Amino acid sequence: MLFTNYNNQSDKNNQEFRVKTNDILRDVRKNGKEFDWRGKKIKNVYYADLLRMLHFTKADRVNGCADELVFKVTDEGFLTLHQVWFCKSKLCPLCNWRRSLKMSYQNEEIISEAIKQQPTARFLFLTLTVKNVYDGQELNDTLREMTKAFNRLIKYKAVSKNLVGFMRATEVTVNDKDNSFHPHFHVLIMVKPTYFHGDYYLSQEDWTGYWKKAMQIDYKPIVNVKAVKGKTKKKDDVKGAILETAKYPVKDSDYLTDDVERDAFVVDNLETGLHRKRQIGYGLLFKEIRKKLQLDDVEDGDLKNVGEDEEEVSESAKMVYAKWNNTRKNYFVK
């Protein structure tokens, strides 16, 4: 619990909220988890410094991301984010952290509803790859071709007859041995229960062949497909395993390593390669559910309201203002 002292420990409804100016911000969730605003902001500042070195005009805008945070205090003494400005840059560690929270929340909503509608359906986790590329423009072109190929893949009769819904996430990892970039798709697929029977079943070799055909390439790509299973057959355990495979694909640890020369090279190429690219896509039943639930855009939508322990707070709720101090490398309450 945050900045809260109870006047009567036996009655948690009788409480007094206290916070002092210059206190270090702590944002602790109901489940005991603490949001690492400081850690993400430190990485954001480093990312902005790299952009400045590379002469990106958005460097100052990125540097100002979430400089000031305004929270409201719930009746239980927790903080809920009330006002903030995010830069929404593709590689911003702060923004991608918020996108990750938002995507996890939305995917749980989507998958829960999908299972409710199709309780006997099964889930697959499919990874589709191509050869590594060596610069941002080649990455940009390759990702464009991969998206076109994926749209062809899901229309093939052998694939489409099994499909119920899918979520596609684009990830790009870095090979430090040869400074190449590895673009690939992670796809969570919901299939009919008949998928594992007779002519409906597609082996890994089948998926590889269809992906090669869709990509129109002359080499055999690496493709991996596996059924998503929980440790037990309980529905909640299976759903947990499904959600574990459906995480936001951009991880700042992949491109911010404190090796300035290496990181500048990686950021420069990723900025070019990922420019105007949609990294998350939903189809069929998942897309229908998103529309029905009126879920906001994960990538370019609201990053303040991400669904993580959010609750209604009264207009008269007490406010907490926190500002980033770049010298002291932390958020302090104003």
C-alpha cells in the first residue's frame, strides 16, 4: 500500500492518507507488485540520448515522455494514474511497458470470451521466420513482405478450414555475432477441435511448406508449431499458458544494453525497419471480440488506461503529483 498510515489498524476503512513533498514515488499494486516507473524512465532517457546522437528530430519529445505523473488515491490508499503524457515512440521503454500491460489485459478479455464461445477449441503457438537481414531498410522491406505472406497463408484452404481466430505479433531480435536482425512472427492460433484428427491436422513440415509458399522464397524457413497446454487440464491453467504465449513483442533489453556504439546501431536500424509497421494483428473471432468489447488500439491508443488494477475514483479523491528529476534519477512527489 502506498503512502498510507492507518489510524486504527483493526479498521482499514478508517484511514488517513499522508504524503510528503520530496518523497520518492512508489506505485504499489493491490497484488503487491510495484510498478517500476524509475527503471523504465532511466531507459527512456538513455533511448532519447541515442536518438539525439543519431540526429532524430523526435529525441526531445521522447525525452519528455512521462516526465510528470498525476495520480488519484483510491479509498484503499492505492494510486491510479490520472494524467500523463506519453511520447508513443515505437521503441520507447516507458510506452512499450504500458503497451505490454494493456495487451496482457486485453488478451485476457479476448481469450476468456473466445473460450466461452468455443469451449472445445484448441490453441496453437506458431513461430514463422525468415533469413536474417542486415540493415533497417532491408528489415522494413522484409517485414512488409512477411505481412503480405501471412495474409496469403491464412487463406490457404488447408489452413483456413481449421482457423477460429488468431493473434499475430511481430518481433525483431538482434544477433550480436554478425549484427544482423531476425524478424519473425509469433502467432497464437485458435483452431477447431477437429484439427488434431485425420486430414485436418497440419504437421510442422506442412506449416513450413505453406509458409515457404506464401513467402515465395527458394529456401526452407524455420517454422515451429506446438499445441498450447497447461500443466494440468484445468481451464484456468490452460488459459494461463495461452496468455503466457501472447505477450507484447518489443523488449527494451534487446536493444538497450549500455553498449552505446552497439545500441546506437541497433536503434538506428530498428527505427527504420519498424517505421509505420503494425506489430500486433487480430483476425476472425479474436477481431470480432475486440470490436464487440470496444477495445482500444494496443499500439497507438491510450497508454494511461491499460486495465491494470484500474478502478473508478471519485472526483474528490486526493491527488499525488510526481515529477522526474534527471539529476537524482528518480520520481519525486511535488
